[in-house]
Amino acid sequence: LYSAFTYYTGFKVNSGEYKVMGLAPYGNPEAAKKYVELILNNVFDLREDGSFRLNMEYFDYLSGLRMTSPRFDELIGGPPRKQESKLTQREMDLALTVQTITELTMERQARHVKRITGADYLCMAGGVALNCVSNGKILRQNIFKDVFIQPAAGDAGGALGVALAIWHKYLQKPRTATADGRDRMKGALLGPRFSDAEIKAWLDARKLPYEEVSAPDLPGRVAKLLTEESRRPPLEDGTPPGTNVVGLMQGRMEFGPRALGGRSIIGDSRSRSMQKTMNVAIKFRESFRPFAPSCLAEKVSDWFELDRESPYMLLVANVLEKHRIPMTEEQKKLFGIDKLNVIRSSVPSITHVDYSARIQTVHPQDNPVYHEIIKQYDQLTGVPVIVNTSFNVRGEPIICNHEDAYRCFMRTHMDYLVLERFILDKTKQPQAGADSDWKSEFELD
């Protein structure tokens, strides 16, 4: 159902579901309410226990090349949005519709399994478990004492499941918990890492200018860069550049769909222009999409309505009231994309239009360097929260190594690149165009 709405609102199936979730708060609740009734009465037969049945007359994915059938078009009152065409209020209302139905379904399922099992803890997997808005609502309803979502909850997580199944079931290795109750995923930092020697040799071979920083000094240097004014030109609409945007590649690469400080693009959470700058000039993606905060685990409750860790960015919670900026009467009347430019809190670049945030808590045990960067930023600004998004542009995978990182750095308007202990300043790099020698050379490596 969610993928059908992803297709219908003009996004790519099995890829754009995050966009639909991010678009939902722009929907008009009254319009969405009517669509919800239409879907529940005709398309999606939802039972009290959370089980459901789809009316396949409204779908075409089993036998055709479309997710939905002409009958779905007739029910909604028009054809699907064409990809890359202008978003309208209808798409926002439909996004809110499917998000509302998803939350209702997941809540019923959660309450049903609680009744059957009496369990105190809920573990979730599957692609829909990446819907962090629904996850956060289940947590806040206190159906269970806690909720755990495997960080690669979609199909890719099957790789982890196979390894664990062999380890525990075939090799009969015991399943044990850690003494402190934390999971054994090590912050999902399970991928490759690259040594300082490898990176230095690669930079020197290409005569690329860089600054080498000692390990103890690196977090403070990066934190300071995040607070300093960028030398980028303003955006086409005149939006000022704001503070620096930094590409960060350090430690092991993350396993799963979220960048968690190993392969991240980071920025100043206090900046009023950061959300727009990152979307338009860095990620080259839709301006409405929100960014996630990385917050010191020990201070998350000081800033968000969350009383536990969220290491994998799979829980959504609201910014605390004391950090919000009250809306004027005129602003309260806004709906749709007009909500986007309202400054809602003292950390506007990570506050979505409904005051929510998709939170990553950072623990020193999982990622000591990233934790120290945020800690140093906190000491400079009094805010233990930075902006974190994946180190890639729209349509490309997250970068893995230093070559990927440099290519992405040079193709976007990032200000600085951090490769382990090496800091690269964009203004000192060979200012090459898209078709220059450095591009072809790097792609051949």
C-alpha cells in the first residue's frame, strides 16, 4: 500500500517512501481524512488485530507495469503525478493519508501482539519498520517498555539475519545480552575503514592540498568549522550561505540506509538556511525534505521528547517546548509547502514543520570521534545537536572510500572534506568542472 502511494505521488517505488513520509506533515488533515475513509472503505480492509486485505481491483503490480490500476485513479479523482513534475497539495494530502493508515495499522498490530504474548519488549524488522514516525508513536503509546528496530530493517538486513542464523542455529553459539543492555551492533559501524597511510598516499599521489591534524585535535577543528561562516555564494533565490557544510568520512562505514557519523555530511543545527542549502546546493534534492539531528546520547532528553537512546535514527520525537519558537497567528493559518520557511525552534535546520525530528543519539562507546565532534560543538555553542545527512547526492549510494568522498565533495557545494585526520578546504582544491581531467582520472582508478 505504501509503495502504491509512493508511485501515485510521483516518487520511485522502493526508494521514495522516505519522501512520502517527509511530505506527510504538509498535508491538510481535513482533506486527508476524506482520502483515509475512501481507502479504508474500498481499498484496504483493516481488521482490529492489524491484519488487512488489499482489494486487488485497485492495483496493477501483479500483472502490469504500474502499481495502481485505473480504478484507483477514478477513486482518488485523477491520474498519478508524473515524476519530477511540480508537487501539489494533492500529493501532500495523499502522503498524509497513507502515513495515517500506516500508523493506525502498526498500532493495531502492536496492541494485538501485546495481548497475545504479554511481552514487555517489541522487536521490529521489515521495510515498514524504517517508518520512524510510526515507530516513535508506538513508543509514546507505552504499549511496550521499549522498542528495538534492526538498523537495516529492509531487505538488506537479510544478510545480517543469515549470519546470525548460522552462528546461533547451525553452530549452536549461545545468544547473550550485553551487561549494560545495549545491542551488539556497534552503532551499525560494521563496514570498511581506511587507514591514514592509505588516504595520505592517495592525496599525495594526486597533489591535492590538505591539512593533516592530530587525532586529539581533529574533533575541535571540525566543530569550529561547523560554526564558521561559509564562503559559498548565496543560492539563486538569494538565500545566504550560512555556516560551513562538512563532508565527514571517518571510521567504519555504516551498515543500513542511514549515515550515522561514519559517512555523513554535517552542519550547524542553529543555521536558518542550512536545511535549504543542504537540500538544494549539496544533496540536489527536493527542498521540503527534513534533516536529522545527531545528538549526544547523554543530553537527548534536554532537547527532545525522548527518554532513551535512538542510535539508528529510527525514532521520531518532538523538539521540547522550551526550544520552540511560537508561531504567529498568520503562520498558524499556513498549510502545504508554505509551512516550510517558518522558523520553528532554536535548532531550525533539524526541526520539521510539525516540530518533529528523526533523532540519532550518539554514544562514545559506538563512535568516539563523532561523539567528541558534537561534544566540542556543544562547548562552542551550548547546543549538543548537529545536522546529519548521508554523504551522497540524490540517486547515488552513500560514499564508501576517500575517492568516492572527494568526487562527491567536488561535485557539490560542500565547504570542507574530512578524511580521517586530513581536512580539505574546497577553496584550495583544483577548481575543476564536471568534464575535467580529475573526473575521468578518478573514475578510472
